[in-house]
Amino acid sequence: MKSSKKTKKKSDNRDPLAGDLTHLFKEGGWKQVRFELQPKNKTLTVRVSDDLLEAVKERAKEAGIEYQRWVRMALEHLVEKKAS
């Protein structure tokens, strides 16, 4: 009597990132990020009001990122703006 179990498909072990992936990205949607990929080995302590922290967290939530990353990106934006 044959078993009614379905055999699992072998998983595809090919690297999904191998090859040309340019078709996955829209042209012009790129933004240069100089600092985000560098190791975070320094701590910055800043005192802010509850209202400011809540506003920062809300903006970060809207952007879909953690608020600490949003703050780093805001700082980077200001540094880049000054350099321009």
C-alpha cells in the first residue's frame, strides 16, 4: 500500500543574491549613506524633552526604522548638508 504522504520538494540551494539584480531596483531611488554601514563604537548621550523624544520616535515609526537609526540618519543629513 502506498503512503499518502507528500514528498517535500528539495529546497533550492542556489544563492538568491547571485547574478545581476539591477532589475530589482528603481533608478534614482538611491541615497548615499556614508556612516550607517560603519561600526558603531562610540556612544552619544543627549538629554532631550519627553515631547522631543516622542516626536523623534513618531518620525522614525513613520519611516519604518528604529528611532536610534533615525537620529543617526538625521545627524548624517545635517553633516552632509553642511559639507555641501
